[in-house]
Amino acid sequence: MSTDTKGGAPVDAHSGTVTTGHEWDGIRELNTPLPRWWLYTFYACIVWAIGYWVVYPAWPLLSGYTHGVAGWQSRNAVVEDIAALKALRAPMNDKIAKASLSEIEKTPELLSFARAQGSAAFAINCAPCHGSGGQGAYGYPNLNADRWIWGGTLEEIKTTITHGARSADDPATHLSAMPGFGRDGLLDAKQISNVADYVRTLSGGKPEAGADLAAGKKLFADNCSACHGPEGKGNKDVGAPNLTTSVWLYGPAKADIVKRVNVGGGGVMPAWGAKLDEGTIKSLTVFVHSLGGGQ
Ligand code: HEC
Ligand code: HEC
């Protein structure tokens, strides 16, 4: 226990520091003041925080929050950023909207902008169905392959993107459907098996043992060639795929082909004409055309 005092407060004999007077089992609490610079910084932070609460959105309330006198909102900041980006792109997008597709392909400056913009728009709008690289999936066509259901010229691709296929909300959409030969009793199981075996041979596939290819060929000529062509090379006017390549919408296995002949139908591609502006559609067209090598 120290008996020294400084200004009336007890002083610790060992360190010479004033104590608070609190003592527990002989352990006394020193009263070491905070450094001034620290204290003033701390006060400055408090003042700054109060100012911040007043100026910016800060405190949650039961319904809503304190808005702050400056009217700042993170959403406005995003809206401004997007508007600035659009303004930056607008002159080029305008040029693309006004140029013809072949002009865009011939002008390197327009082409590189269109491909970049098309690639970005593809990632947002198209990748969920066609895959991030346009590689397709079951029922969604591979856009990298030079095998086009609805045609692979610039104009044809643009038409498909603008109006879609079997899209309920666009009267100019591509329309057609493969009949459900099995479901509607047009062909029996044996006939379907034979025609499926024959279809497999068109792309170099092996028919099953015991397949009657001559019967399959005849069935194909009678039932399928009107849409898929006499040699099975497809017909873009009715969206009937080429059956002689290694690229398939629904798979090359015999079971896949049998299923298609049984149920028929056709996939739905949305129409984008009402959702995207002309410059974006043309950019997408040029981008998709570059994927598949065009035609
Ligand atoms: C909801 C899924 C879906 C989305 C999203 C979608 N597509 Fe498609 N697309 C399809 C389907 C299904 C087909 C095949 C239609 C058919 O079977 O006739 C198709 C066909 C196409 C074709 C024709 C391919 C050919 O071989 O002729 C092009 C080109 C195309 N899509 C481009 C796009 C672009 C560009 C976008 C984005 C703006 C897009 N698609 C978004 C489902 C989609
Ligand atoms: C009225 C026209 C039409 C007729 C007739 C027709 N098809 Fe099709 N076929 C189509 C269309 C359109 C598609 C594309 C379906 C889609 O886009 O989803 C198709 C798709 C297919 C496919 C799937 C191709 C793939 O890439 O996966 C096979 C296989 C096929 N047809 C076989 C046949 C056979 C075999 C016959 C005869 C028994 C036949 N089709 C008759 C229009 C027709």
C-alpha cells in the first residue's frame, strides 16, 4: 500500500503513476491516461460519424431507413453508371443498327465492336439455352456447328433471332412440327424401328442386326423425305434438320431417333425482336454467324 499522493490521488510507488484508488487483494489499478493524439482522433471519429448519419442513409427504422439529407442512393449510382456506359456505346450501336449486315462484316471497326457486343448479349440472353460457348444441349441446337436448322446466312440467322421458332408471341415466327408417327398411329413399332435404323446409316451409324434397311429406306421416302429431303439433308424452309451429319438436336442413338419418330414436335426458340434493340440483334447475328462459320 502506497502512502504517496499526487494532487490528492494515491501514487504507485513502483511506477510513480497515479492510481485510481481501486485495489483488489493488493493489486492496484494504475490510472494511465490515453495519449492525446489518440483521444482527439477518437473524438473526431465521433463527430464524423454523426455528420455521416445526417448526410447519408444510415439507420434502419421499423419501416425503411433514415435517407440522409444528401439524397444519395446506391441504386442511383448504378443507374448513372449504366446510363454512362450506354452513352459511350450509343454512337457505335447506332452505326451498327443503320449498317447492313454485310457492311458490318466488311468494316473491321464495326465488326469487332459487333462481335464484342454480341458476345456480351449472348452470355446474358442466350447462354442459358445454347450454352456459354454456343455448344448447345439436348433439344437446344449447337451454334458452333455449320449445320443450320433454319439456315446459316446472316439474313437467315437474323430472322431466327428476331422472330424465334414456334414462339407464341410473334406471328412471323418459324412454324413447323414433326408429326408424331408412333403416337398418332401413322407407323407401327416395327416400321419405326426400320426407318430409325435407316436414318442412322445416313450419318454413318451402324444399324441393328436384323434391320430391314430396304424397308426403312422406302418408309423414309414415303414419310420423311417431304420435310427432311430425299437424301435426308434437311430443309431449312420447314426447319427439318439435316440427318446426315454428326450433329444432333436430340442425340444419334437409335432410341433417340425412335423417340423422335414416336412423338414428333419441335423446340421453342423465343423471339427477341421486341426485347432487344436493332443494334444488339445485328451484333448477336454477326457473333452467332462467326461461331458456326456461316454458310
Ligand atoms: C429458351 C431457350 C432459348 C433461348 C433463351 C434462346 N434460344 Fe435460340 N433456340 C432455342 C431452340 C429450342 C432452338 C431450336 C428451334 C428448333 O428446334 O427449330 C433455337 C434455335 C436458334 C437458332 C437457329 C439455329 C439453327 O440451326 O438454325 C439460332 C441462330 C438461335 N437459336 C440463336 C439464339 C440467340 C442469339 C439467342 C439469344 C438472344 C437465343 N437463341 C436464345 C432455344 C433458345
Ligand atoms: C412435316 C415435316 C416432317 C416430317 C414429315 C418428318 N420430320 Fe423429322 N423433323 C421435322 C422437324 C421440324 C424436326 C425438328 C424438331 C425440332 O426442331 O425440335 C425434325 C426432327 C427430326 C429428328 C431429330 C433430329 C435431331 O437433330 O435430333 C429426327 C431423327 C427426325 N426428324 C426423323 C424423321 C423421320 C425418320 C421421319 C419420317 C418417319 C420424319 N422425321 C418426318 C420435320 C419433319
